[in-house]
Amino acid sequence: MNDPTTPTAPASPVPPGVPRGQLDATRAATSEAVHVGEPDAWVCLCKASKPDSWMKSTKAFETPSGCVLQVTTLEISEDGARRPAEALEYMPGVSMKVLKKAFGVPE
């Protein structure tokens, strides 16, 4: 088992549907961060925010038998306190293609 405090070597191959440039950009941006697994395995379907106030994003991860959907909401109060909330939902039989179409994400 890998030690979660030790950075992982770049994974190969690239996950399905992830552009090579996106994968390289994440690795470059997180070169000093510790991560386990592939940081680009989740696909961002939509994101909206108002700086210094709130942020909401929806991401999906495709499995052989369906997709996992993650919704993140972050509220930032006037005093700078951050209140995150997350929800996960497994959707059996749903493909990434169906989710991208539903969210208006180009193929």
C-alpha cells in the first residue's frame, strides 16, 4: 500500500476522456502538493462562483458501471470563515457522455 504522504509518480495511462494538456497542467500546478491517485480523474461539469462570497461546482467520475457525481458548495462569510459542504451520488448505468450532454459540456 502506498504511503499517502508520499507524492505519487505521474500515472500512466491518461484516464479516458482527459486531454493530455489538462493532465500536464494539473501536474505542473500541483508539483509541490501531495496527492494520491490521478488528480484529473474527476471531470468538472460546471462551476460558478462569486469571489469572497460563494463557490459551487459539480464534478463526475466515470466507473465501468456508472458515474459518481460530486457537488461542492463553499460559502465564505464576511469575516472570511469558509463553510464547505459536499454531496456524492452514485448513478448506476449513467455514462459520462450522458452527464456532459445534460450539463451542456462539449465532447
